Amino acid sequence: MSAIDPSELLSITSRREGGGRFRPGYEKKDSERYPLISIVTVVYNGADVLEKTIQSVLSQTYRNIEYIIVDGGSSDGTLDIIRNYDQSIDYWVSAPDKGISDAFNKGLRASSGDWVLFLNAADRFMADDVLERMSVHFNAWKLITGFARYGRTTIPYRAVGNEDPLKTRALISHQATIVHRSVFDTYGMFDERFKIRMDYDFWLRVLKHVKFKFMNDIIVRYAEGGASTKSMISFYIEEMRANKKNLGSCNVLSLRKIQNVFYAVKDHLHDRTATKHEP
């Protein structure tokens, strides 16, 4: 997979607006000491959370970062925030997309770094030197990951290693994982048929072949919006689809997850019935 010219990306996405420092004839370069890291942030109507994510990226001490923002055509104040940081962002585009997987892939195509990390709007690095500490492992690994904190919990819930079952390894967080571009070149980008569990599907596909370095450290703090019952059910359905696609069997959900689906459906039906009979 090779990077494309940003002007080409703008036409591909039926551009509404775009900007950043990345102009024709300008391109950041890899260096032997500091390989270029591309950070991709996807956002849609994230005016209340995006600025902290941008500041988290700009405060990193690593010396060679390319920052890309892919906006899905926000209608709130998101674009105002992006414009305020126009000269600090290397490239940004605002255009309708087909979902998170599509936005991820657009950001990946626009990137030029040897290493790529997807940091969603509302996510933040836990420390200013996180990327610098991850870069210590660049020469030996193609995937470097660690913990992502959500509230008081971490994802995954314990350190995982290459000896763990594939479905356990695939629970690593994409926000806390930096991926060498050759991995995408070899195993492809995100499957756009997945709207929620595209990262889990990607890990199932890739981790059959690629080993990773797990750092016993919290890489990012991530925020997850309140999922509706409908999206919660879709989450587990897509997980089963990913398992069927990559493992040959969809019947690998834990009992707790099956119970969650059951109660989510039950509550959803109860809410619908209650609404239907409201005076």
C-alpha cells in the first residue's frame, strides 16, 4: 500500500473542505534516528472532545510526527477547532464517509509515515513521552502495544503475549498500538464491512502472522461514547462475524457476553413496549 497525494484524496472523498501544512511539494521524511510516525484521528461532531486529543498529540516529545485528522463532515464546531490548529496539523479533510473503517482507511492512505497509530477524538496519550518510549522497540518489532485505560479499567485486562490464544491477543486496543506500514502493505487495511469491530477483525487477520511487543504500560486514555442498546447488540454480532471470518466459528463468545446480549435485547424490547403503551 502506497500513500497517495492529498489532492487526490480530496477528490476521492468528494471534498467539502481540507487543509493543514501538507501542501503540494511538502512532505515529512523518515530519518534513521527518528522514523516518521503518522498519527490519525477520525472525528465526527466531536467539538467537545477534539481539542484535548490534538493537544495530546502536539505535546509529544518524539521529534518526527505527522498528524492527520479525518472528519466525517461534522455539523457542530469541530471544523472551527481544526482550523484553529491548521498550522500544527499536517493534513486534514472534512467530507462524508461510510463509517469509522472508511475514515481509518482514508487517513491511512493520506499518511506517509513508516509507523501509524489511530488516536480517535476524545482519546489522549497518558504521557508526553509515550511515543518516544514506544520508538525504542522499532528496530525489533512491527507491532508495539500496551494498555489503554477506560475509566478505572484497562484494555486488555491483563498483559497479553504472543503465546496467548489468537482471540485473546486480538483484544488489544488499536488506540494503544503502533503499527509498521509494512503490516498494512502485506495484510491489507480495515474491512469496511465492519462498522464497530473493524479493529478486532484486523487483529484476528494480522496476529496469525505478526508478533508484537507488549509494553507493561498505559499508552492512552480513551473515551467511549454511551452505546445504545442497538449498537451494543451490533458490537457482539460483528464480533461473531469476525470470529466466523477469521477463526471458522462464531460460537466463541464468553458466557458473560452472551448474557449481556440477552439482557440488552430484553431491556430493548421492554423499552419499546413501554413507549408503545405510553398515554
